[in-house]
Amino acid sequence: MASEGTEYDGAGDPKTLDPKVAAAIAAAEAAGPQSGQSVRVDSWIWSVRLVKTRSMGATACRGGHVRVNGERVKPAHAVRVGDEVRLRHDGRERIVVVTRLIRKRVGAPVAVQCYVDNSPPPPPREAVAPAGIRDRGAGRPTKRDRREMERLRGPAGPGGPGPGAGGPFGSDPGRPRP
């Protein structure tokens, strides 16, 4: 980079960065590998915050969830600038292209400077109505309220098997009532 705080986008036009981010990038580059060297893939995906811990990155590599340029890789595989890294994690696939190599974990604003994210957008979260949330001070739910909450939660909601499951006082046709 030409000067501290200035970075150039793909077209060669300068774009200014926050001074704190620029200082963090400079520190990350100083701690990174020298030119021509590489970084382990498990360490890199941890440092750019694609996984929470380095051991999770290594486990993902061993499980075949990490691909570099289309090939399944081991945790010690060397990653270089320009490589495409695909990571399946938490039910979605992340596709990133390496733009900067770092070895140490950095903050999120610096981490996004180290790769280009080509991932598909995450699937929308399902709108789930909160079942069983009552107004403060409304008191204990009545039997009718409880049955309404169980109906909203479904047959196997939290706290038990749900209505019609029998039990000590339920309707079990094979057993006589006490």
C-alpha cells in the first residue's frame, strides 16, 4: 500500500480506511508471513473469523468440509493469495478468495479485508411466533391458556410429550383408571 490509511480497490482507485483499521491491518501484515511464504488453511480460516476456534477449523478440514481450489485438504495445507477456499459450516457454504495472508486472529474489520466473499446469501430465518410469552404481571396461566400454548407449540413442544400422550391420569385405553 502506498501510505498508511489508504488502500486501493480492484480498479486502482484509492479508498480511505479508518485509522484504527489501517493500524490493525499494518500490525496483521507485520505478524503475517514474509513474501512467498504460505499459511496453514486451518490457521487462516480461524484468523479471518470463518470459524470460532482453530481446532474447529482443523476438525472441519479433517471432516472434508474445507476445499481449496476444489480439492479436499488437510489442516496443514498451505493457502496462498488468490486461492479459493470453500467452507461448509453451520448449515451453509462460505466461498472466499484469499487476498491477504495472516497468521494471528484479528478483529472483524481487519478480517474482512483479507478475503473476498463470494458466498451465496444465507437462507432467510423462518418467522416463528414466540409461543408462551405472556405479559409481565399477567399472573399464572389458566388451564385454557396452557392448552392454547401447547397447541401452538405442537405435539412435542418443550416440557413434555404434548397433549394426548397418556401419563398417570391421561386417557390410556389399555389401562383401567385407578
